[in-house]
Amino acid sequence: MLTKRIIPCLDIKDGRTVKGVNFVELRDAGDPVELAKIYAAEGADELVFLDITATNEKRKTLVELVEKVAEAINIPFTVGGGISTVEDVSLLLAAGADKVSINSAAVRNPTIIKEMADEFGSQCIVVAVDSRNVMGENIVHTHGGSKPTDLKTEDWIKKAVDLGAGEILLTSMDHDGTKAGFADELLAKISELVNVPIIASGGAGNMQHFYDTFTKGKSDAALAASIFHFKEIGIPDLKNYLSNKNIPTRI
């Protein structure tokens, strides 16, 4: 079994880390570069930075943040938020990001996945999917999970991987911020469907939830935010817990 990854997520707004519930009610959670240093030192396997207010005007600010993070840490990190062109990806990778995450732009124009993968390699391209259950169907949402599309989550992920996505970051909007556990049933279904790594996101509340998503959910990595930012779970403690339960992690 491949090593399972623990990934803190830093939602960035105006250069600060923020956290909310179901993508609203945001509160400040600290300086992203300082948090990145702490997580790298504690043994996080990777980091994800999502600029939740990304606009073209702020692209320069995001590039500057990426440069600062790249100087401060020695673990891989992914950057997302408003990335919609090959040029955007080029700028962020040149600034030091290891991967980029695309979401709404890929839904609007799926061929951009192939263009990015062809240019930089699938290993750099993470497609983030915000899914919500609507009348029994898993439906893709955009615009921070607020706008439903007519895409079924399973169909869209299969298409994204076929187009060249090297990894899927799957956030359950129903679980996000609830601390009630990951959407393991959906994650297991997706893991069976495609042959790229699946990152579970949305719902982490305790250590058992990570164990569950690596076993029941068949996830390759698990992402969380507030429980790490507000020191509810320490990454070394979590990794020891998982190791004791025979989940392979990098300690």
C-alpha cells in the first residue's frame, strides 16, 4: 500500500489564512507563510493553498505569496484559485508551486485540462471538484460551492481524468466544516472509477475520520483546515495514531 498523505489546506483571502463553515462565516486563522513553516516542520506531506477571492488583479499578489512559501518550506505544495489559463499555471510553477488546482475554469472549458497537462505534465494538474448531494445525485458545484451545474460528480471526474488530470481533490460541500467525517461512500466510488490519486476534503473532525477515509473511503490523501489551524489535532499525533492502526504514513 502506498503511503497515505496528510495535507493541511490554507484558504487565502487578502493574503491571510481564513476558515469558515460550508464556505461562509470566514474567520482569520493566521499568516499563510508562518503556518506553512509550522506544518512542514510538523511532518505535513504536502500543503494546498486556495486563493478564495482570486481575481486577475490579485494574480501578482498570489505569485508573490507562492514565492515566499517556496522559500520557506521543503515539501510539495499546490496552489489554486482563479487559475484559468496555461499562462497562469506557468507563472505559479515558475514562482515555486509544485502543482496547480483548477476548478470552475475546468468546468467552463474542459479542454483547458488537456492543454495544461500537455504543457506541464499531468502530475502538475489537480482538478478540484466541489460536490453536493441534490435529490440523491452527486452534483458538481462551482463558485465556491454556491452554484450548481448540470454535471454529475462521477461523470465529471471520469472526464477530467481522461483529459489529463493527474489528481482529484474532492470536496463534499455537505460535509465541509461540519467535522462529522469525510464523504467516504462517494470517495470509495470515485477511487474505483479512476486510476489517479484522490484527495478527500470536507468533514475532518477527529483522527478516526482520517482512518475511515483511508480504509472505507479508499482515499490516497486527506485534506483538512480548521482542525490543524486551531490546534485541535496535531499532525505528529495524527500520524502516530494512523501508524499504530497500520496505515502507512511518512513519519
